[in-house]
Amino acid sequence: MATITIRYWAGAREAAGVAAEEFDAPTVDDALRQAGTARGGDAEFTRVIGLCSFLLDGRRLGVEDRTRPLTGAVELEALPPFAGG
């Protein structure tokens, strides 16, 4: 089990309604599910998170890595597509 701090950027921050939040979860996917559940399954949050790329402790996270078990404290950054790049 890990303590995963999710930091939201730009449109992800707007959709989440917070800049950051923390979840105890075994994987990134589990933390993202908890974040969605905390918002009552909000469709806009789900849509925006679905468009995001992620950094885990500063490194790009591949889709296949989202189910890798984690331990300790980690930081997940949710980066939505940005205009012009």
C-alpha cells in the first residue's frame, strides 16, 4: 500500500476542484478510482482524467505501469493536454 499524492494541473485542477489530494492505495489506478468515487462519479472529472498523461515521482507513467503495486509515499501528477503542446 502506498500513500499517493495526486497533484492536478490546469484543466485537471479545475475538474478536481483541488490542487492536490492524498489517497492510500496499492496502485495508481486504485488511487484514480478513489478520486473519481470522491466526486460521485462526476462525468467531467472522469473525462478530463481520461485525457491526462501522468508523472510518477517525476517520471512518465505508462498505461501498463498504472497497475504496478506501489509502496511508501509517491507523487502522481495529472497533466491534461495543453494547448500548443
